[in-house]
Amino acid sequence: MATKRSFSVKSGLDANANSISNLGVVSASLTLSGANAVTLTTTGATNVTLPTSGTLLYSGGALGTPTSGTLSNCTFPTLNQNTTGSSASCTGNAATATKLAATVNINGVAFDGSAAITVTAAAGTLTGATLNSTVTGSSLTSVGTIGTGVWQGSTISDTYLATISTANKVSNSATTATSANTASAIIARDASGNFSAGVMSGTATTARYADLAENYTSDQSYDYGIVLMIGGEEEVTIADADTQRLAGVVSQNPAYLMNSECEGKHVVAIALQGRTPVRVKGKVNKGDFLVSAGDGYAKATDNPRIGSIIGKSLESFDGQYGMVEAMVGRL
């Protein structure tokens, strides 16, 4: 069995005796003290306790100066041992690196640090509720349901607008609806389902009212059913009895009104064809010819003259003054 021996080299060695080699010790502990430079050449498993000052050397050069047991500013030979795995794991942050040890995926794009990548943001991976105001452009083709907000961009093409089925959801000068006769407005029916309009183009298949009428200027306003003749200061006036200058009867609600743009202080619609109420005086039988009785009334006759016929009565009346439905424009 080999004997463990201890050697001590003191700082008093001269310059020619500060190198110890070829000790031939199988197992030894060499303790050095002082600040002398020492070169150690050992074989076997030698434990060395280093001094806290001085310069440590090995056969290839200086290792550095120890400070409290820690080597700093040292140049080490290549370590012939495993530096990976559990036997000699390295931890901490690397000052520099060429690339990551393992490639990672960032939003589906492989990244190992060796080159820049472009990451496309998928809608499903985004978080937050508001786009930044600096986002001014995109190629979005669908944004889902927009619950609130004010559109401030360019005009949206009509082909991209869905049907609006709820009332009062759109309001502007182009989409405001009204039942009045208003220019450049959408038609809206009133509470009774009616609306007013000016000139309309189309084909009428039915009419609510019964007569065809035309506007004429008159010397004063006249109520419906009053018999008028051509004369007076304007085109028509109240009819004389038995006049052959008969104009007709003022219409109540013409189904079709001609000369609608007739202008004058007083304008009346005279029934030309169809059925309309006529004011009568005296007894009238159904089918009787009606002519002027004067003061705006009509009367029955069996022998009318040309130019005096108002029309034929569609009902009988037995009284002094009244109103009957008459077929005008028919001889």
C-alpha cells in the first residue's frame, strides 16, 4: 500500500529551484504557499491546493491569477470531456448564438434565429377588441356583423348592401321616406295606407273614382255637383237655365284629371265622362235627361236641345232640391 505524503514548497526558493517535476508520487497532496510562479507536471490523480496569489502555469502557458479560489482571465486547454447532457449540463444565458438549438413555430412559421421571418396574423390568434387607429388599409373580404359604429369611408356599392327589413334603420337625404309629394324622396304610406304624388308613369288597371275630368279656370270657387257653362270673366261660370253653352258638372273625385297644371285664381275640375254627383231641382226619374235649371242646378227634361245635355240620371229623386248620381257625357 502506497504511503500518502505531503510536500511543502516555501516562498524562499531561489529562481533556479522554483520548478518541481517528476516527483513520482502515486497519491500526494502538494501544498504551495507564497507568490512564486510554479510549474506543475503531474501524473496520476493528484490533488493540488492552489495559492491565493501568484501566477499559475501549465506546459502551454499561463492559466491566470487565482483570487479567493476563483480563476479569472485564464486560458484553458481543450477540455476532453462531455459538455452536453446531464453529466455536464450548461445553464444560463448565452452572450451570442448563431441560431436556436431547436426550431420553434411562430404562428405556423418555423423560426430558428438564423434568418428573419414574416408572420401572417390569423384572425383566430388575435386578441383584443379594437383595431389601432393607425390601421388604415387591409384586404378584408368579410368582417362579420358590425354591431355599432359610423361609416366614414367611401361610398359602399349597392351590391354589398344586404336587404334592410327593419323600419327606421337608414336615414339620410336619399333614403328618407315620406307620404307627402316631396322631390327625391322614397314613398311612404301614411296611417291609412295612402300617399301623395305628382306625375306618375305606368298603366292603371283600376280606378277608385268614376269620372274623367279636366281643369278649367273659373270666376270663383265652386263645390262639386254644381252645373257650369262656358262664360264669365274666366273660362267657366255658373250655368243659366236651359243654356246650350253647357260646360258640365264640377267633379267630386275624378278618377283621372287632365290639365292638372292649369293655373288661375280659381280652378275647377269638370266631369266630361263617367258618373258623378249632380245637384238637381224638382222631381227626377231614373234615366231622365238632365239639363241646366239655373243657379247651378239640373232638372229633368224629355226634349233636350243640342248643347244643353248634362247626362242621364242613374236614380230617381222626388223633392225640391237634392243630389243624384248621373252618367255624364252620354246622349
